[in-house]
Amino acid sequence: MKLSVAEVGKTRIGWIGTGVMGRWMCQHAIQKGYPATVYNRSPEKTQPLVELGAKLAGSPQEVAQTSDVVFAIVGFPRDVREVFLGPNGALRGSKSGTILVDMTTSEPSLAVEIAGAAKAQGVHALDAPVSGGDVGAKNATLSIMIGGDAAVVAAVTPIFEAMGKTIVHQGGPGAGQHTKMVNQILISSNMVAVCEALLYGHKAGLNLEAVFQSVSVGAAGSKALEVLGPRILARNFEPGFYVEHFIKDMGIALAEAERMQLSLPGLGLAKQLYESVRAQGYGRKGTQALMLALETMNGVKR
């Protein structure tokens, strides 16, 4: 199949999903010099990109028709299936040699399915989920975990470099998604620890800003504490990453673990705690909103 390395000013990119992270990721690519066509179900969310010169498309299929590399970062596996494989999906609009890149955190099996469907049509496909949240997206410091053919990864790497700092090819189709599951499992129990620890400090009557100074730099430090700890202290629960999307990710990881006959009780507990966050109406808040659910459980009023 035809394949060429991405070139600034020449390679046309398509972008599907311009939300909390996608907007910034696409913006970095545009600012590097890649002409873009964009699509979002809520067209108003594409406006910052249109102002930078992006063309607005009416469907994922239309995006693909004018693009050499099509990226998507959407919400759930059902959305991934729709934007790539649906009747108005990107694959339907792709020509031979087009590269499809799913940057959503989704199911490994779906990544394999998309790769197979693409290959049958002379199209390349990668799964390339990311870690780093809204801060990483804004600062172009994301970690990008990639599954697919090595030559295709190399062809897209110049564009990946506009969005992230850690770009690693993990293996064949689905390997990027499996790696992202490892990432989410690591984060899940860590978030429980961050929120429980800060709640303990509050209940003990400590100055949490002073506590944070001490614990964030030692063995207890973590990226979650570094980035989300200050937001919790400021009572800022707006999303860098939605609770409902995190629950989706944990569900995928648990399903994969069951398929592999693995018992992951820590992950199961974390998911149940986050289900309580959603049940209390905070599904569209950031993952640090776990603190709100723990406060409610413990009758702590802030």
C-alpha cells in the first residue's frame, strides 16, 4: 500500500473530535504547518481551529475525503466505531494509502477490527491513545502509545511530535490500547489514594497547602498529586478528563482482565468508587471529583 512520511505544508490532516483534548492536539498540528479539515458533532467547538485556518467538514467521511492522515479522539468505543466504520465514517471516505489514527482510549479488539477493515480497503490504521490530560494536550507533552505497523508509525511520527513528548510504538494493532489500559489501572488506585489522603489531612485539621509542600516531593509524589492535588485544594472539579470517560476506561480494563482470567481487585474497587461519583451527579466533572463523593460518604461538608 502507498505510504509516505508526513511533511509540513504538504500532508493534509483530518481531525474528528475537538473537545477538551482534541482541540489542542489539532491546534498544535495546524500551528506546525499541517493544513487541516475538522469535524465535531457540536460544530461550535471547532471554531478556534477554523479561526486558525482549518476547514469545517459535515461528517467524518467528508474529513477523510480531503485528508491524507485522519485523527480521531472521541468519547466511547461506540463513537469510535461510528466515526471510523459507520455509514458516514472516515473509512468510507478514505482512498488507498490514507492513514486512520484513533487516539481515543478504546477497546483493543475494536482497534484490531478497524485495522482489519482498513487493510481490506488499502488503508492504514493505527491505535494511538494518549496520557497527560488537558494539561498535556495544551502543552504538547502527551505520552502517545501506538499500536500498528512500524512503517505507518514512522510515517505519522512527525505529526505525533507536534502533540507529544513520549512517542512509543508498542506493537501490532491493539497494543496501544492495551498499554493505555496499563496506564489507567495505574492511575485508578492512585486517584483513590490522592483523594483519601487529602481528605484525611482535612479531617485532621491540617493546612493542606503546607501538607502538599511536604508530601508532593517525596516518595508519595505522583503526577496525579502534582496536577490534580492543587485543583482539589482550590475546589476546582472541572474536567481535564471526565469521570464518565474514566469509568469507561476502567470497564474496558476489567473486561480485558476477565478475558485473560486476571483478578484485579484494586481496579474493581476504584471503579465502584467512581460509579458513586457518577451516581451523585458528577459524571461530567474531572476525575478529581472523587473527593466530592468521599466527602459525601464521610459526612464532610466543605
